Amino acid sequence: MAVVEVGMPKKPLEAIEEHFSKVSDPRIDRTKEHKLIDIIAIAICAVICGAEGWTDIENFGKSKLPWLKTFLELPHGIPSHDTFGRVFSKIDAEQFQRAFYEWVLAVNDIIHGQIINLDGKQLRGSKDKVLGKRAIYMVSAWATENELVLGQRKVNEKSNEITAIPELLKLLAFSGCIVTIDAIGTQTNIARTIVEAEADYVLSVKENQGHLYEDISVLFAVDQAQQFKYASLEYAQTTNKDHGRIEVRECWSTSNPEYLNLIRDRQDWIGLQSIAMVIGTRIIDGKETRKVRYYISSLPSQAERLLHIIRKHWSIENDLHWVLDVAMNEDHSRVRKDQAPENFAVLRHIALNLLKQEKTAKGGIHAKQLQAAWKEDYLLKVLEAGN
């Protein structure tokens, strides 16, 4: 009779191996000296510890070889930096992103009804002047409550975020959530995709939306000229004071049909239930600046709630893009060949998700990276966050 061992601990990268082993190996058989999953696993561990390129990853692997051998086969030791670069340049980026998304869903309880931010970011270092290659853009989806990257999609070189956003939305399961997108994503087909997925949207409206911007701005301007004395609007305000800086955000919103019916082509915006105006006033050292923004939403008019959602949109800048630049030095990455920039971006997203989900250590992402690099027991804790 076989003995069943109960409660055996999982391998550090068990869930990652399960999902990323589905990625097709782009190499021909005679060049497969190293297992693909070993190459991926070493790269993930190295990026968690602060590696920024293929040489860093090779050096990490060599310095941690005895430790890595405790859970990876490594029949021929650590691959060279050329091998890492060559393999990641050929791995199908869409397959790699699909594996990432399936892994995120498998190991995290995605909070229902949360706010999901979509926004694009340029990887400045991916530009190659010699080959005439422009820097790539990646559109990412950020779950604000979970503090997770849910998925990503590269913007085609001859296109823009308008085409990448629907592709990313089709990848995600976001029923019951609230999707926020900057003005470039304020498109009728994108609003339709969100509503058909049984989710809600809050979309920014800027001048390039033509009639939509003109109609909404005029509607609010009429009431504003009368100090909102006769307006059928809801109102909310927040005030933040910090180190001599004061920020006041005011929101006016409405679901009144008399307002909405004055928007030309309103019927093209499926699910549209409310419009909002947000005025942000910032006072620094006595100097005041003021910015006005407009929004459309499939949610009913609740000024306080809409203001909260609109503020939360900027968490993708503060908690994702800023961290990628400052802690992981993404904009200075020299990874450029073929599909390697996209795939390295996914490695950073994996590392960031794992570091965010590990809650025992104090400090920011960079501090956690240093701890992971110094202490193998802490690196194991980070990896266990992905199981």
C-alpha cells in the first residue's frame, strides 16, 4: 500500500511552475540544454532580488546555485546571460501574459466589486535607435484592493492604447468590478465591452472627445455660473493637508435625465447613467493651481462614491508605474530584442505581485528586494506568496 504524506509543503514555485510550464519552448531540441521552466524560475527569483538584465540574472543564479538546486533540477547548472536573453526574446509574449493571468487568478482571491485601473506606460529603455525601433507601450490592469497587476498587453507599434485596451479587457474576468480608464480609453466600444462583461465604468472625458467634452463642460458651466444655486447636482468634497500643501477636491455629479438627454449621441454610450465634474485645487506655499476634469459613468450619481473612485484611479500611477520606475528601474532597462521587453515587463509584474503580497516585512518594495537578496529564508516567504 502506498503511503500518502499529508500536509507536505509546496515547492517554492509550485504554482508558477504549474502555469508557466504551459508556455511553449521556442528552442529547437538540440539547443535545449536547460529546462525552460528552470530558466523562467531563475529569472523570477532574480528579478525579485533586484536583477535588471540578463547578466544580473546569470550572476544571481551562480551565486545561489546550491539554494536553487533544492527545488530546481538544473541538470547543466545555470544558463549564461546569452541564453536567458535569447530564450526570453523568443518566448511568445501573449502566451507568457496568458500564463501570468491564469497564475494570478489561481493564487489570489480577487476581491469582488473592487476598482480596476487600466493605464499605459512607455518602457523608455526599450527604444533602439540603431534598429529604428520605438520604445514599446504596455497597458496594464491594476486591482486596487488586492494591490495586484491582473494582466498586461503591448500596444502595437503602429497603433495606440485604444486597440490594446479592448484586447486586455477580453483577457480579464472583471464581472462586478468598476473599471477606470484615462481619456484615451473613453471609446464607445470600450464602454460596451465593460458593460457586456457585467461591470461598470468611470471614464475620463477630455477635449479630444469632441461633442462629448463640449456638451458635458457646457452643462456644468451653466450651473457653475450661477454658483450651483439652482442645480440638480450632488456634491462631495475632500481636503488633504500635508507638509504645507493643501489639496481640495470637489465633485458635482448628476443622473438627471434633463442633463443626460442634452448629450449628443448619448445612445452610443451603453450604460451611461451619470456625469461628473471634479475640480482639484492645490495650494503650495500660498500659490494656488486649479484643474477641472469631467467624467462619464455607468454608475448612478453618488458624488462621494464617484470622487473616491476617481481618486483611486491614480493608484495605478503611484502603486504600479512609480514603483516600476523607482524600485525596479524599468525606464532604464536595456532589454530590447524581439519579444524580450514585453516578457521582462511580465517578470517585473510577477516580482511586484509577490513582493506586494508578502506582508511580514516592513518597508517598501526596494527594501523587500534587498531583504530577499540577502536572506534566502525571506526570499522563500516571498515565493510562498505565489502558491
